Amino acid sequence: MSADPIVLPESPISTSAPSALLSAIRGRWRHDMLFRLGVVLVVTIFLAAVLAPLIAPFDPRRGDLANSYLAPPSGHFLLGADGQGRDVLSRVLYGARISLLVGVISQSVAVGLGVVLGLLAGYYRRGIDLIVMRFADVTLAFPSLLLLIAVAAALRPSLTLTFVVIGVVGWAGVARLVRSQALVLGQSEYVLAARALGARDFSIIFRHLLPNVAGIVIVTATLGVAGAIMAEAALSFLGLGAQPPTPSWGAMVAEGRVLIRVAPWVSVAPGLAVGIAVLGFNLMGDGLREALDPLSRTGRQ
């Protein structure tokens, strides 16, 4: 008689998982009005950023001091003009590009570092776990904004530096979250069986552990974009982010703060843009967390 083939316990993430997650997200879309609002706001900001060259009525860097200095909102300048005669609406539209770039690129850096280091720490434990988590503790010991300001002030302010600094500062929270998941998943039956049959560590980490933390990483990254947009606005407000004449929401608020009594539209418009962007990503992130968290879905059934 031939021996029965060995059947490994299956990972929670199967080939049907993507369709299951999409189904969960569609269900959330149908039943969660706030999730729909968040998606609509994010899509609107994304389209505004992509289509800025087509829909912006004026050049965001060129003004006319003689004819449009602090011009109030009107049919010609829908959101008014700033202290250099530049159209505020055009600068807000182009500023969306900067904010989205900072959010996406910085979170890509944070998620890339955090996921790799978190998986290694949670899987190998001991020495690697000790080293990674102590670095994470040191990073988290300082308030994020103060650490961002300190690093940005020590180097030459630029948009590229903003991408890297926000991403590097944000890796620690992602790493701790992924590590906690990897510690639990590392003792699962399918991981123990794969290890017993001689599967390599690389295969176990990226074939079994990584797919099972993907949902929580997506949620964390979505919420992290909102934090990155706020961080970029704060750095630009202090003059440590995007440098003039690059349109940035934070820099626009800073330029308009001294004009708040005579021309409030200069700072109110970019301030509202920051608030809408952060609100949209937070609402969308909360909805994704409810849709992609198996425990929360089970609790509602």
C-alpha cells in the first residue's frame, strides 16, 4: 500500500482571500455611510491633484502684485489671491499633489521598513527582536512632531528630506504592530508544519506570515497617510518642508497667518484642504479596519 500524501494545515490566507476581502469591502461600502464619505473625499483629492494642470485657472507660482494683491474671492479668483497676487485656488490644487506625494511616499518608506523589521523580530525573536524593539522604543520615546522638527532642522530643508524623515520616523509603530502579529502567527499549525517539513525561513516569512498581516498593514498605511499629511503641513508651516515657491498647504497657512484679519481666505482655504484630506483618509481607514479585521466581522455576524 502506498503512503497517504502529507497534507499541510492551510494558511488563513488562501487563494480565495482577495475576493473575500473585496467582498468585505463592498459590504462595508453598502452599509457604512462614513466609509463612503471617506472614499469620496480621498478620490476627490486624488483627482484634484492629478488634474491640477487642467483645472487650475492660473499658474500657482506666478502672481500680479499690481492688479491682484490680496484680491477677495470673486468670479475671477474663486478663492481669492494671496499677498503676492497668486491665485489661492490654483495653489490649493497643486498643493494637493505635494500632500499626496508626501503621504504615499513616506508611508511606503515606513511600511517597507516596519514590515520587514517587524516580521524578522516576530519570527526570529531573541537577539533580533531585542535589537529591533529597542530601536523602536527609542524612536517612540520622542514625540513624533518634535523628532521630525529636530531632524529636519539639522539638515537642509527640502521636499525629498520631508519624504524620508516622515517615513523613517513612522517605521517604529508599524514594526511593533507587525511584530505582535508575527509572534502569534509564528506558533500557528501551518507555520510549525512548514518548518517541520524543512521549509526555509524566507519562504515561511514571505509566503505565510506576510499575507496574513497584509490587511492590518493596509489599514495602518491608510491611517498613516493622514498623519503624514499633517506632519508635512506642520513642517512646511515652520519652513522646514517644501520650500517656496512650491505650493504647500502648510506653507500657505503660514503665509496667511499674518493676514488673517484682512484676508482670511489666504490661510482658510489651505487649512480646510488639510482638514478634508485628513478626515477622508481617517474615515476610509476606519472603514477598512472594520472590513479587513476578521474579529470585527465575526462579531457582527
